[in-house]
Amino acid sequence: NTNTIHFDNPVYQKTTED
Amino acid sequence: LEGMVFNVKYLGMTLVGQPKGEDMASAAIRRIVAMARASAKKFRKVTLTVSPKGIIITDTETTDLIENVSIYRISYCTADKTQDKVFAYVSQSQFNETLECHAFLCQKKKIAQAVTLTVAQAFKVALDLWEIAQ
């Protein structure tokens, strides 16, 4: 048995210009 | 930093309404797998190169570039418990604001988990680099 592994991306929609 | 390489098969993509979430991803993967099974086509062999810059997808046989997905367009990655050989990510389309879930069939459950953990590590390194750049 396994659980779903999942991760959010903390840099999603960030840009280097921010 | 240089990128980790995985050889997988492309199952397909579907549009999704949210950038993240286990239920959203699970339903999207179910739809993609159902569509892939219904189609008679052989799955395209692709090579994923995962780095803090993003995911580069090339055709394994021809080495043609399929897509270069910037890390800043990727919102989520997962290895689903019910489709346990599948790795999937959600990204914003390169053409518009829509969100897409792309799914890939791996040879083993362990590989799907390894791809997911590698992408998660790329997220973390990308955040470190982003913070340094500020």
C-alpha cells in the first residue's frame, strides 16, 4: 500500500523580476 | 542542478480548474488514463530532464524537443496512489492562462515516486535560488 505523494511548487508564478 | 533524466511514456494531458490539490490531480490522472486506454495509439517514449529550471521533455527516439516547461509555470507534482506508476504535474499553458495536467507512465511505482521527489527537490532548489536573487 502506498499513499499519494504530492508537492506544491513555492515558486509557481514567481518571477525573477518581482 | 544539472538535471536528472528519466525515461517514461507520455500518457496525455487534460485541462484542470485548479493549480493544486490531491482530488483535482487524482481525477485528472483518471481522465488521462481512461483516454489513453481508449486510444489505440502506442504511447510516445519521452525523456524528462528535471532541474531547478524546470522540466525539459524530449522524444526519446528522435531527441526532438517536445516542451521546455519553466519551473515558474509548474504548480504541482504528484505520484498518485491508485495509478501508482504514473507521475503527473500541473502547469500553466505556455500559450494562455489555462492549467494543464500532464501524465507519464513509468516502468515501476518506485520510478514514479523518484520522478516526483526529484521535481519536489527542484522546487526547493528553485526557491532557494529565487530567494538569493531577491
